[in-house]
Amino acid sequence: MTLTKKRIFLTLALLLSLSFASAQNIVGKVVGVSDGDTLTVLDAAKVQHR
């Protein structure tokens, strides 16, 4: 594997690991659905999360 391919692979691996690290759980009531796959959730503090 060349040095450039290794750098690309490592960069992609880092980006993927960062995207998984930012996941969070939200508990609340679904108050809206848009585009068929986007939810709006109202949590206990009455804050909307999309």
C-alpha cells in the first residue's frame, strides 16, 4: 500500500470513528415528522430536537 493510500484510509477511519462518537440518546415525545425520515422530538425540558 502506498503512503497516499494509507493516509486516505487513516483519514476515512478517523472520520468514521468521530461520527460514531457523537451519537446521543434523546428521550421524549415525537411532535413531528418531515420528509418521511426526519423526526422532531420534544424532551422533558420542552426543547425540540431534530
